[in-house]
Amino acid sequence: MNARAVMAAVIGNALEWYDFTVFGFMTVVIARLFFPSSSDYSSILLTTATFGVAFVMRPVGGIVLGLYADRAGRKAALTLVIGLMTLGILLLAIAPPYSAIGIGAPLVIVFARLLQGFSAGGEFGSSTALLIEAAPFSKRGFYGSFQMASQAASLLLGAIVGSAISRGLSPEALDSWGWRVPFIFGLVIGPVGLYIRRNMADTEAFLHAKKTARRATLGEVFSTHGREVLCGLGSVIALTVSVYVLIAYLPTFAVKQLKLPFGQSFTALIVGNLLLTVLSPVTGAWSDRIGRKGLSLWSLAITLVIIYPLFAWLAAEPSVMRLVVVQALLSIALSGYYGPFGALIAELFPAHVRSTGLSLAYNIAVMIFGGFGQFIVTWLIRMTESQLAPTFYVMGGLVLSLIAVACIPATRHADVDEARDLAR
């Protein structure tokens, strides 16, 4: 295995997803400190909207940094991305609350989220391209699975830290300084990731494409690979609604709708993300043998069938144990999609436009369906007065992704192996 390439990709994903996860988990606390209101509903709504604001910048960052990665190289883009991420986390870690500086407090939070959104926009496309191009053609599914496995591992780490902080501190200490600890902990990852990425080498596939292909342009991506962008965009929807609604929003949902203890709700997240971390490489490797498209379709279909009955069972008699069971079963079902996902959409594009194509498809879908997912779900629950409203949103996303995956072309770009053969 090309351990250096895998580590370079994983470390940035870890920082990005850990940060986004912690912000989602700390929504209840951040709402009180930075968006005070006479209504809990209004505070939560404002905070989830701020969570979503970062995603407005993701397509912008995806285009700018994706083109940069396809022109200057995966190394240059990934190094810049992790530097910007670290700066955004620093701003969150030191931001004074509303009681200290008034309106300036939420403005600092919003600016930090915009900066993080821009940098995160370039992370997925560049890191996924790196993983796929570093892999032997017969092991792309396995290598690509580390994209989603690292995301799940970061969500797992965020859940563990969130659980430890919320259980180990009093509500007063959590509001006073404890909520900053997860962000400060995340700052440790930044310098390590920066060092690893500055000392990595660009892939042979990119270097070959740079010599033989014309300069990547946004116009070419849309004109020549428009179908692939649409298929990739549709495929991302199920991924993003499951991550941002079933995982990141879960603590808020457990507290506000199910009336479960805040700290104990993290137990379900720990179990679910541990399963995704372990199973994603397994299903990714499995897709190298049986094919990615069929496995992905089955995974989406099974998840679509079981999600409503599981949440209805949970809502009928809410408990931490039932929450754990629901999260575990959904994670097992989704692992068949998470594992092959990186290779599934990376193979849609040739090397010279891969980062740009991936970034466009991924970030547009994440902005529309993921970034404001928590906001929409909170509003849906209020409007429908139904605790099952999140399942309606997720089920809609699953249906759209089923259609998109079914439309993915059967051909796969083999440029990685071709570049290596020419390089020998």
C-alpha cells in the first residue's frame, strides 16, 4: 500500500470532518452563547443556519481549489487546504461569546465558517483524486474507501470528545470554557497534516496528465463531462443527507425531540461511526471484486426500506439503547455505499479534470442537501409536528441517489495504470 498517499489524504479529512462534526455536536451550547434568543427554537435555527452558511462557500472553494489541484498538483492544493482549515478552527477556538462583544461574536463565527467552507470545498476532490491515483487499478475501491473511513473515524473521534466533555463537565463549565476544548484539540492535527502534505509527492497519473493533456478548464468539465458531474452530484446526495442529518444532527435531535440526555446521545454516534470506520474498507475491497454500482444500489435500497420503521420504533419509546440500535443498523446498511463511494465517483473523470469534476459534483450536492439539512429538518419538525420528519428528508435523498447511481456509465477511466506503464 502507498501509505504516504493514504496518510496525506486521511489527515486532512480527519481535520475537516472532526471540525464540522464538533460544531454540529455543540450546536445546543453555541446557540446559547453566540445566538441568544428568547426562543430555544430561534437560537437553534440561527445556529444551524450558521452551520449551513459554510456550505455556501464550498462550491466556490471546490472550483478554485479543484482547478488549482488539476493545474498545480494534488500536493500544492492539499497543503493550502489544510492551512486554511487550521486557521478557521483557531478562530472558532478563541471566539468571544455574545455577552463579551455583542454582535461581533456571531460575525466571528460566521467568518470562520465561511473560511472553513472554502477550504473544505477543495478537500474532497483533491484527496479522493490522490487516493485513487495512488492505487493499483484493481484496488481502487479499497484505497478510495479510506476517504469515507477517515470521515467516519473523525466523526467517531468527535463523538468521543463530545461525550467526554459533556459528561465530564458541569453545564456551567461547558458553557464557560468546555465547549472550546474540542476545537483546541483539533488544532493539534493541523501542523501534523501540514508537515505530511508538504513532504508528499504528486501522483504519476497527475504528472502524466500534466504532460499530455491540455490545461484543465471549468468550461471543459461542463461541456465534456456534464453527465458525469450530474451523476456524481446525485450520488453525493445520499451520502450528505445521511452524514449531516443522521449523524451530525443526532445529538440535537435526541435532546430536543426525544428528550434524551445530551451526553448519552453520543453513545449511538460512537457505535455507528465505529462500524462505518471498520466496514468501509471491507466493502470498498469487496467492490473491487463484485463491482461498485451493484453494491451501491443494494446498500441504498436497503437503507431506504429500513429507515422509517427504525425511527418509528425509536419515537414510540425513546431510549438510549434504541438510539444505539437504530444508529448501528443504519451504519451497517450504509457501509455498502460508503466503502465504494470514493472510487465510484472518482472513476467518472479522467486525471486532468478529476479534482475539478469531483469538487463540483461533491460540493454543490453538499451545499444544497447537506449544509442546510439541519436547518430544513428543524423547520420540518416544527411545521409537521412530527418527530419522524428527518426520515422524510433522508428518504428523498436516498431516492435521488438511487436514480443517479443507476445512470452512472459502465466505463471506468484507467489512466492511473496507463500512466504507470508509460512511466516505466
